[in-house]
Amino acid sequence: MDTRLLSLLITLALIVVAFALIGMGWRNRLRRQADVGLLPELPPAPGDPLAAAEGQYVSTTTSGDWLDRIAAHGLGIRTNAELAVYPHGVVFDRSGASPLYIPAGSLTGVRQDSGMAGKFVEKDGLLILSWQHGDRGLDTGFRTRRAADKEILFDALQELISSAPSAGANHGK
């Protein structure tokens, strides 16, 4: 067997092993995050949004741990999306995934930051929504396509959070 063929076979074997380990890691992450449970359902007639913008859904992570992506429900996968702010909550209409709805009472804060798992941009380039789902605190990141949209969404989200009653025992339902 010539050395080029042997090198190719070894390289292919290493690539297969690497992908298998990545797959095992993701499956283990799904098992560890089984407590995420069912996500809140989008109301059947959400109405007209207070503000909306196209951009990129970055990911959802454990609150305070910007590297711990949530694998359940595809929340850790970056995709194009539209973020819409309604009087009753927030909807991430994710391309290739089911929409993510966060009721207003579950929102605990919004901030601008430069990065989280999977995306790093200029200073204050991401909107990070903090919310409570059951006993788990989560952070969800969004990057607007146009910079001007970020301020409009940020203001609408701050208004929504300050005017929403706390969900208390209803978190995650």
C-alpha cells in the first residue's frame, strides 16, 4: 500500500471518529437538558406586533453561562429568523425550526452584548433576552439584519418587560 493511500485512509478514519464524538456529545447534552421540557405554545392568533425585525437567531444558552447551548428543541442551532414583540410576549420565527414563543411574564431582562455561543460581533451587536422556563434561567441571542432595527426592538422589549406582570408560578407553561 503506498503512503498516499495510507495517509488518506488514516485521515478519513480520524474525520469519522471526530464526527462520531461530536454526535455523542450532542446526544449527551440532550440527555442532560431533559428538564427543559415543553416550550410555551404560540397563541393561535398572536395579533399585530409592536415591533419586528429580520435577523439571525443565535442560540439559547443557560443563563449566566454563554457557552452552554441548549440542545433541546433545536434551541442551540443558529438560523435566520424574525423577532416579533407582541403585547403578550416575543416570537422568534426561526427558519427551518419551529417558532420559539416566550410569554411576556417569563422575560426577566434584555441587554446588548458582543457575543454568546456561536456568534461574536462588535460591541453591543447582539440582543440577549433573559427568561425563565420552569426552574431554568435561559438567555436567547438575536442579531438584527439592520443596525437601526436593534434599537427599536431593544426599546420595545424593555417596555414589554417593565409592563408585564411576573409569571411567578406560571413560568414555562
